[in-house]
Amino acid sequence: MKNRTNLAVAALLTLPAFTTGGTPLEQATQAFQAGEFAKVLELATGLAQDSADWPRLQYLAGETELVLGSPAEAERAFRNVLAQRPKAVPAEVGLGRALSAQGKTDEAHEVLSAALAAEPKDVGALVAHGLLLSSLGRSGEAKKELETAWRLDPKNALTVRGYVEVLLRADENPAAAAVIESFAAERPEHPLGPFLLAWVMERDGEDEQAIEQYQEALKRDPGFIDAHKNLAILCHTLSNTYRAKERVNLAYEHYERYFALGGKDPELKAMFESLVSYKDQILGM
């Protein structure tokens, strides 16, 4: 998948070193980069637990489950890594993110604090902990951590995404737009630029422009699963109780792409099913 940037692949290199037979791990890494998430999970499931590559494949499986909206499964995979490599900070960060996504905030805070104690300048830990603080209403602390992460690695897509999310939660739309502009200048072809710009436009009530930016992100990366998700939700919301046929069609298209890519978000599934129940009547099919 062109231009896919994720800390998961980079973090594989920072896990404690051990001999790699290569083939399953290489295939899974390539599949993750290409957005072939079902293949990643298949490879992770098929590898024997006593294989030297098993912890790294479990790590990729955890990252994959987070992308697909399955935090409980992600938690299980990251715990598998930590059972064998208890000091692996990337796996601690992944576990913290999985716990946060399930609303287990106290446990997530404990795990992420431990990761930061071990590696105070770990960008992934700073981003995950900052997002957790933001979700708890501790906006000032969250912005401080995300700004630190951003200054450490301003070209990192997930760092920028986290920083923009925290700024938007704090209703600092102009500051978020400035961060996006800086990232887009550094990486003008990356799909995250228009994706994040769409976030800001949605917050500003510029829905039609947001749709265009999500579409631009998908031109750059057709497998950008979160862009499909957000575009489906936005078009569904704008469908005027299913009366705006063009928006219904667009929502349906991107719901389908989201699930075809392996998305598992239960709330999105419920929304899609509500649209499907009206499909014959509204789309004339």
C-alpha cells in the first residue's frame, strides 16, 4: 500500500533482537504495509509459538487488530509478546493503546507510564499516553506530551495524527491546521495530510470540503481503512435520513470497502446494517 506509515513496522526493529527465520515475518510485514490485514492474522496464527519470530508476529497481529477495530484481540496479542519479552516497550505501548480503546483507563495509564519510565523519549509511548490523558480531560498535559513527540519526530505520521487529535479535542482548530500544514510541506504526497485536513473541515462544518479531502486521501492510498470509515460515517450523516441518494451511495460504497479490508468496528457495522435495510427502497435496487 503506497505511502503507508505505521509505527508497527518500525517498532519491530526495536523489539529485543533474536534470530529471524524471515519468511513468515517478512510476509506479514509486507502484508501489513500493503493493508492485507487478513493475511497478517493468518500468518500470525499459523506460526508455532516456539518460533523465534513468534513474538514479532504477535506484535504485528496486535497492531493489525487495532487498525481493524478489535482492541480485545489486540490486547491478547500484545500480552503474548510481553509474556516472552517483558521489557519490549513497543508491545507495552500497544497494550496501553488496546486497553485505552476498551475504556480500561487505569490499567492503560499504568502500562503506558511504565513504558515512558523505561524510554522517556519513545515517540510511540508519548503519543499513546498523551492521547489517553486527552481522553481523560487532561488537555494541558496531553498537548505537552504530543508536542514533545512531534518535535522529536515531526515527519512521523502517527505522531502528527495524535497531535492533531489532541489539539482538536481541545478545540484548537487553527493550531491543528498549522501542524497539518507543516506535515504536508514535509511529506506532500502522503495521504495523511488530506485525511487530517478533512478532520479539521468536519469540525468547522465544511462537510463537502471534508468529503473531497477524504477522497483525495483515498486517491493516494486506496486501502486507507480509516478514510473509508470516516467518509462512510460522514456521508451517512449527511444523507438526510436516506433522502440524499448521492450521499447514500457514497456511504454504502465506503462501508463496503471498510469491511472488505477487514474492519470490525461493531458500531460501524450497526450503522451499515441500518443503511442496508433501506437499500432496496432508496437505491431502487
